[in-house]
Amino acid sequence: MATQTGTAFADDPRIIEYDVRTDEMLINMGPQHPSTHGVLRLVLRTDGEIVSEAVPHIGYLHRCAEKIGENLAPRQFVPYTDRMDYLAGMNMNLGWALAVEKLMNLEIPEKAKHLRVIIAEMNRIASHLVGMGTYGLDLGSFSPFLYAFREREKILDLFEEACGARLTYSYLTVGGATHDLPATWLEKCEAFLDQLLPVITEYHTLLTTNAIFVRRAANIGVMSAATAIDFGCTGPVLRGSGVDQDLRRDGEQWYTEMYDGYAFEVIVEKDGHYPKDHEYPAIPKTAVLGDCWHRFYVRMLEVIQSIDLVRQAIDRYRTATGSHCVPVKLNQKLPKGEAYLETECPKGQMGFFIVSRGEAIPWRVRARSSCFSNLSVTHELCRGCLLADVPAIVGSLDIVMGEIDR
Amino acid sequence: MDAINWHTFFFLLFSLVACAFAIAVVLSSNIVRMAFYLILSLAATSGLFFLAGADFVGAMQLMIYVGGTLVLLIFGVMLTNQGPYTMLKSRGDSWLLGVVAGVGLLALLTYTALGVRDWMGPTEEQLAETQLAFAQPSATATPIGNALLGIRVDKLNGGNEPDAQQQVLQGGMSGYLLPFEIVSVHLLVVLIGAAHLARTKKRSDTRST
Amino acid sequence: MAEFFSTYLPSWLAQLVTGLIQCVILLHVPLVGAMFFVWVERKAAARIQDRLGPTRVGGMFGWLQLLADGLKLLTKEDLRPQEADAMLFRLAPYVGFCASFTVFLALPFSDGWVVQWLDVGVFFILAVLGLEVFGVILAGWASASKWSLFGAMREAAQVVSYEVPLGMCVVVPVMIAGTMDLVAIGRMQEGLFTNWFIFHDPFTFVIFFVYFTCGIASVNRAPFDLAEAESELVAGFHTEYSGFRWLIFYMAEYGSMFIVSGLAAILFFGGWNGPIPLADLLGLTDANGELAGYLGRFLGMLNFVFKSVLGVTVMIWVRWTVPRLRIDQVMTMCLKYCTPIAAVMFLGATLWTYTFPGGVTGLRGTPYGTVRGVSAQRVELSDLTPATEDAEGAAGEGSDNKPAEEHAGDVAAAAADGEAAAASTPSGPLSIATFASSRARSR
Amino acid sequence: MMQFLAQPVGAAHYLLVGAVLFVCGVICMTTKRNALGVLMGIELVLNGANVNFIAFSQPALRADRGLALGLDGQVVAIFVIVLAAAEAAVALAIVLNFYNNHGTVDVDEADELKG
Amino acid sequence: MSGQAFVDQLKKAFADGVVGANLEALDPWVEVTPEALIDVCRYLKNDAKLRFDMLNCITVVDYLETDPKKAAKAEFEPHLEVVYHLWSVPNKVSLVLKVKLPRWQNDEEGQLPELASVAGVWRTADWHEREVYDLSGVNFVGHPNLRRILCPEDWVGHPLRKDYEMPLEYHGIRGR
């Protein structure tokens, strides 16, 4: 950390002038700040309203999940993955299960695969809804937050029906899922999707195209594609910068085979347009590729994309054969070797790395967090912005501290 | 018990507040508290203006002085408010000088103020008339506005004959039109000048020190 | 009221009692008003957000919720940070509240129902409303918290800046009316709703929206609530406050909201005059006796309060709908949009009034029923002479220094803009209508 | 006290208040080391003067009614207020400029014009 | 490019730097010496064809059998293995780099092993290396700001080491 006062500030070419010499102020934003999305602490060095440096301090939620993983069988570790990105527990479960399956070379039935797609994409919708709502909250708009939670509640109701839990599901596990979907679940899910689609349009009116929202989000926190890749940003943050990458299409076979035959386009801007499956609002003139608005917009579009995917998956699930899982014994010995698998989670690419020495318990477990990398770019994006932009930028990265601190 | 003259009562109230906080400004050494005391003192003074029937000036005092100038002042206090400067203790010799000069001045002014019998207030005969004058709402805004535009309504008291009015108007009575214009230009100049003064040089010039 | 008491008490004591009663009644406007608005806000926000809001306390609609809230706040510990400037920290909420409360002194609730009838009513209200900023600044500074200081600095910059366009917006109706006396302004809009200043000309129509925007900004409501932006500054200037002192800040805020809306109602929406002169049609005028006049004024007060509450409701609606602006955008809004628009509208309204002194439609200025219309005669030189002794005497006869009393009101108002009251004198040859207001009230 | 409360006040009483404000301002100007404190002293002085103007403008405050300043007093008071605002703006700009260059607001250290 | 061709190309460029490779593993990996690491990383990132421009993850696997009975049968000497997971955004290809390090520098207990920092190659390595330093205890030479990131700054020990023991108490809080 730069200890000398104002070095970062004085060197910044973007700030050429200042009005009154006020001494720089160190401000502690968090860990109990309303808009840091959990227990994140940002140490801001500000000159008046201008932030010259924003240093994130993390670790308040550190539980050393990796150490726990070294002492538990893979199936026992599933509940711990729930607590990483607790807004998208299903996706965490899925990532871990797939990594273990890769290590065990375990082929799962067709039906289980489609079930996984339904559940994972539903959770992606839920996660993005929270991301959208809290971003509105960060910018001072309270109502969309509650709308988003209203819709999310319905998804949680569906999940509760499927697995009995509303937050920490442990539903998708090694070998498939713990239960099959209950009767009439699919119908309820379809009814929900039918109802959700028009609501999204309302959110676009409230936030995406709102003049104040555009002013607050467009051309703020602009991150070039090169910077995004350099900082290891993934998911909507990476795609918001115009990088065409989505592991559901580009990932390893172990993951992409779930999506084989599904029709979907990666949500990324090409030639000033996003792939249009529905009527989307136009990109505002002030928005620059890689800014907060684009990151937000990618998430909004991914909700619609996920609705499509769930619909396709429901159709396939109905006709699929086989069981919802293959049985895996709790103390089943893992083959010797190493496996690393990344999956496309709502917040970005979540990777699990397992090293096994032929025992039932892995030798080493590693969780590669997407938010961890996404957050590390904060320092770069917040340099020279206004104080009010800090929540806007951090919010657009859509972080979850449970995943960062693990 | 005598009837309370409410004008006197409120005069006493406002003047005590104004004087007490003016003294507090002098005695305090914390710059922010000084500003706060000054606000109260000036607000009470505006109350005195209202009391004396100068409603427009009173409201103006509140708006421009208290609401504008003092906010500006507090802004300055906050901008320059570094630890050591919040509490700058005055020196003994300047205290001595200030108190001696102040007491002398006060004595002089008091003597002068109380020296004229006519200034001590209305006579017994004028009492009822005075009460009446203060009882009715004073119309100050329009006459002042007209005066600033060059029409001295109050000078027309003399007579209602058209001739007399015309004479007064043609007799070069311009009211305060010229000073008003000068003040406007002056304010503009000050606006630009202050902006230029407070505007700083390029960062590299000052930061390099 | 003072006369009523003076039959039992010495006159000075009667005045004291009258003043105290008026103060107590008035104090309840911001206090009860704040409680009511908190309830409205909670209900409206809940409805906007697809919730129910308070439903239980006090039975239907949770109307006693506000009392429960207040009791909860009263029982909270009054915290003060160690480093805070104790005196200023404790005083700051009251400074803001006093400013907000003082404004009610000059706000007429109905025709002549005003505690202190001021010739410079509009000016006074704007001036005192601007003082509310001191409470915020002092609270922010005295809290010894960086977030609070940020809030204070933002508030100071914002309020001082927005006073400019706000003042310019207010000047337009004042210019049309030719007086800053709120009661007189209200009376000029009597009759059909077409007489309201917002329908006076296209410029006033536009300027109302500018005024309302600036009004929201000057009372620090979303989307201009930068001083307490919870997602940026935790809670801004009142971060360190708890319990009763925090409540005081809120009362001041709701009080100011009511004032800004009330001012809008008087300046643009006819004040206590309904869209149709119902009171006049029903014969509830002073001509039909004191009681009828009283009832008519009471109807007017309901009218005024309804309009003001409507304005506050719109502010609440806006708050729960749009995101918050950034500080530089707030300043841009003020300096680049509101101020120039207000200036242009002012110019336009001036030219309009000069070109069409009687209004474009024939409706303007024509009496409706028994309505005392607004005549658009040019002011002649002789009108400029101050109120004659007769007028003064008439004003003084029945009234003490409380001109708000109904029967004295008419004459006192005549004395207030005396130059117009003595319009009976034959005009001199020299017309200086361009200098003076083109509109004078003849009663 | 009650005796005084029953009496009407006159211009002299206002002048006394003005005198106290004025003197407080003068003492403030001489003793304060903070440049902004000096500025506050100036404001007090101007206000003391203003009280006098207002007092003299009101005929009802004095026995010799006709000699009151009338409107002139009020207009001059307005000019004083306006010019005080202008003066405060310039003075503040100077103080901030000084603070920018020297990092202090202590007037005792502001001696750069010394020959 | 086939796996073998790639390994050959790498071996040609860094003769002694590349010590081993396993193309049959689930995730094919290449092992490089600690000295060659930074050059290999630069090469992998900047080569016009390879373009491994994204660093996904840095992991340290501690190979140490703490149970003396099992240690006798263990098929490895105690060591640390630093694993770099790379990804090429344009080519959508992943690669695993491995570096073997001693558990302690110069076999002195408490001396953290040193490795060149790749924070200059991928900026995301900044935080990842801090995490590795924090939890596994590898001293990255040349790192701009090597401090603990997840644990408190005054934490003792590196939790993901196999021989790590939770402290009995931390600032009065019971640990075990």
C-alpha cells in the first residue's frame, strides 16, 4: 500500500486540477457499510469527493473451507460449497460435483443432466435478480430491490419444494441430485417463467433505461477487455467488457456436455449490439463498453437467456430417460490424480481443484473464486472516481463475500 | 402591574441574544463555535430589523447574510479546518489592545447614543401613535423596490397635486438607481474576481512543494 | 382571539395568551404533520413496493404506527460520539427544526389565517427555509465522523446552489402578483381554477415544474438526498444521531416538505381557493356573517392542506421510484438546467404579463359569481402614494398587532400594499406603468 | 425590569445594541489570529452599523418624527448587506488562496507583503 | 497444436527450464523449475499462438505426511507443489504449470520457500499470490505488496500447510 500521502493521486493523469487544497482523507468504507455487499472493507483515500485510491480489505468471512475440504469426503463437502456464493448455492454445488465427477470419471444419466440445467439456470436467475436489486439500492433506488426479492422468493419456493432448503441447498451433489423433482414442479416452474418474462421489461423501465440510472452507471468504471482479462475477471464482468467467453459454450467437455444441443447465444456485445432474442432497450449513447451499465445489462440479458434455457431444459427433462442420479457411496475411494474444473456461475467462473492420493478424502481442495478476482479490479476502477461512484462500481462487480473469503 | 409593552419585550429578547452571542464570538476560540454564535447573533439582529419595521431588510439579512454569507464562511471554515487551526488562541497583547480600544469605543458610542433626548423613544403623547404604527403590517418591499428603480414614493408625501408630483419627478430625483446599478456591477466583478482568486493553478505547480 | 381574551384579562396578558395558543397550535402542524407524513410515506412506499406497510398498530391501516415509532425513538439511548463537539452536537437538530418551524409563522393556511402577516412573506419563507442548512452543517461537523462531514459539505453546497433557481422560480408568481404578500397572492387567484397562476401563461406552467424540482432539492429528498445518501455516506449528517435528536431531524425534513408544497400551492395552485369557488357559491363569505366567513375559510384551509399533502405525496412517490443523482450531476442540474430555465421563464413571463395584462382568455379577471376578481388595470402614478391616513386608521381601529384576525384582514392587506389601495384618486398625467407592477388589486 | 418592559424603546436603545455588536466586531478583528475569525469580526462591525441605519430609519422610534432617515436608512442597510456579501466572498477567496499556498490560516504568519 | 508438439516447443525454448510433463493426466501439465517460471509465464502469455492471457488460479499442494506410519510408506519426499492454472481466452485452451518447491528454504524450519512472483505477468496474480502466501506460506519474490489477505495481519502460521496447528488462542479468543 502506498504509505506516502497522495502519490497515487498526484500521478494520476486524469486529475489535472483541483480547486482547494484539502488534505487527503482516509475513509473506512465498511465492513459495516450498507453498500459493500457484506463484510467488505474499502479503505478510501479521498480528496474531497474524489477518490484517489480504494483498497479492498477482505477476509472477514474467512472460514478456510479448503482446509475443511481436506478432512471431508467429497459428498460431505457439498454443504460447504453452498456457503461460498450463498446467493447461487446450486451453482456452487454443481461446480463441485462436476469437478469430483471429472476426477472419478463418473458419467451421470441424461435426466440428471437436464435437471441440473434447470436448477442451475433457475439459480442464475435468482442470483442475477439479487444483483440487479442491490445495484439499484447502491444507486439509491429502493423499490427495484424489493421487486427483485419478490421474484426471487418464488424461485426459492420452487427450490424449497425440490430440496427442502431455501438458501443452502446441497441439492446437486456428486452423481446427480439428491432427489428427483417433485410432481407438478415443472408446471409451477413454467408458470413462474411465464410470469417473470414481462416483469423483466418493467425492471428495464425502472432501472436500465431510467435517465438517472443511465447517468449514474454509464461511462463509470470503464474496464477494457485487456484489463478484465489481466485481472482474471470472469462472468458478466468479463462479458460486459466485450470479451466473448462463456464456459457453458467454451468450457471443458465435462461441463459443456450438459448444454449440448441447447440453443443459446453468449451475451456479449458485438458491433454495438447484443444478441436479440427479445425486445431489449437500446444501449444509451453515453454508455461505453466495459462500464457499469454494460455489466448490469449483461446480467439483465442473462436472466432472459436463462429463462430460455430453463424452458428448453424442461422440455428435454420430460422426455429424458434414466434416473436423477447415480449412487455414490460416502466413503467411496477417489482415484489417484488431480482434477480442475471451472463452471460458469452467475458471478463468474468458479473453479474447483481436487488432488487425490487414492483415498476417500481428498488430499487437497482448492476453490477458485470468481468474485475474488473480480473484486481485485476495484482498486483499478475506483481511481479518480467520485465517492458516489464507489458503490456503483463495486455493485456492478456483483460480489458475494462468502465466495471471496471462503 | 404595568402592562407589558410587547415591542419592548421582544426588543429586549432579540437584543440580549444578539449581544450575548456577539460577545461569545469574541470569547470563543473554536472557529466553528464562533461561526455558530455569529449565526445566532445575526439572526437575532434580523429579528431587531423586523421589530423596527424594516421587514424587507430583515428578510434580506436572513437570506443573504445568514443564509448566504455565513454558509460561505462556514464552508471556508470547513475547508481550512485542520486540527491546529480550529483552536487558535489569541495573544495577550492583542487582547489588551482590543479590549482597550473596544471599551473606549463602547463608552464613546454609548455616550453619543444616550446623549440625544429625541432618540430615547417616543414621548408620552406619541405613544398611542407609535403603538399604531407598529401594529399595522409595514409595507416595505414595494417602496424599497421602487426606490431602487428610481421612484421615491416616500418623498411624494408632500402633496397630491399632479404638478407637485411632476415637479419632484422631473427635478432629477433618481432614487437609488445609480447606486443600485453600481452595486450590481460590483457584485458581478466580485463574483468573477473571487472565482478567479480561489481557482487554483495547475496541480503540478502547487503539489510539487 | 385577542379581543375575546381581553374581555377577561388585561390586554398585554390577552396578547400573551393569544400568542401562546397560536404558537402551540402552530407547533402541532409540523409535529402532527411529520407523524402523518411518516405514516403516508410508509404506506405509499409499501404500496409502491408491492407490500402492505403498517397494518396492525391502532387497528385499521396501522394509523397508530407513527405513535409507536415515536415512542420507540423516545426510549432509545441518546448517543454521542466521544470525539464530538458536545454542545453543537446536541444543539444541531434543534437549529434545523427551529428554522423549519419558524417558516410556519408566515405561511397562510387560509384567507387571512396566518400567524404573522408579513408584507415580505415569500421572501421570509425562502430566507428562513435556507437556514435549515445550518442544522445539517453543524450536525455533520460536530459528529466528528467523516461520513457526517461529507454529508454536511454536500448539503451546504447543494442548498446554497439551489437557493438561486428556487428564488428565481418564486419571483415569477411574485412578479405577476406584484406583491410578496402570500395572502394577497392567494387572493388574486380566487375564482375558477383558470385563475391559478400555473395557468396564467405557459411560462408559469413550466416554472412550476422547475420550482418543484428545486424544492425537492432544497429539502433534500430523493433523488437529491445526497446529504444522507445511505448507500454512499451510511446516513450522511445524521449517521451518529439516535433516538429523539434523530427524530427532530426527521420532523424538520417533513416540515420543510410541507412548506415547499404549501408554497407551491399558494404560488401556483390558488392556495386556499378550490378549482371552483365553492365557498362563494354556497354563500360562505363574510358578507353573510362572521360564521359563514369562518366556515368558508375553513373550507379554504382544507383545500390548502389537501394541495400541500398532495405535493408531499408526489415527493414521496418520486423518492421511491428513481435512483439518486451524483453530487456533480446535482450541481449540473442546478447550474446548467434549473437556473437558465428559470431565468428564461422569468423573462418570458414578464413579457407575457406586459403584453397581455388581462390574460389571453376572457375568463381571467372576470368576476365569477360573487368572486372578487382580479382587475388588470395599469398602475398610475397617483397609485404609488402611500396609504392614506384613512387606510391606516381603518387598519388600526379594530386590530391589535395580530392582523391575522379575520375582520381586520381586508383592511390590513389594503395597507400592506398601500400604493394600490388608494386607487380611487384620479390619475396623474404621468403613467409609469412600466416601472410598477402591471397588476394591482382593487377591492 | 417590569418597569422597563412597560416603556417604549427608542432609537437610542437600538444604537446601544449596534454599539455592542460593533465593539465586539472590533475586538474580534484585533484579537483573532484565524483569518476567518477576523472576517467574522468584520461581519459583526457591519451589522452593528446596520442596526443603526435601521434604527434611524424608523420614525416611530424617536420623538422628532420628521428627522428619521426613512427609506434611505433601509436602502443603505441593503447596500451594506450586499457589499458585506461581496466582501466576504473576496475575503474568503483570499483566505483560501493563502491557505493553498501557505497551508495556514493564521494571520500572524501572513507577512509576505512585508518589505 | 497437439500436446506433445507444445511440450517440445516449450522444451526447445527453455531447455533446462522444463523438467517434466504429463499429457495423460486429466488436466495435462508441464513442470518447470522455479528459476525458469517467470520466463515461461511471459512466453506463454506473449506468444502469438499460445496467448495464455488469463491466470485462473494458483494453488499450493503441501506434500507432507504427518502420520509417521504413513510417512514411511509415502511415495514422495516432503515438498510443496505450486500449481498454476492458465487459460487462453482467444484459444479457449487451458494449461497447468507446476513448480516444485522445498517446504522450507534451505531446510530451515520457518524459512518460507521463495518463488518468483508472476504479478508482473498477470495482474490478477497479485491477490492470488497473497492468498497463497497467507494460507500456504510461499514467499513470492518481487511481489509488490506481499501481505496476508484472508487471515488477520498478525496471524501466525500458514493454515493450509499439513503440519499447521491452530493456535490455542488469538487475542483472547479460544482457537482449539
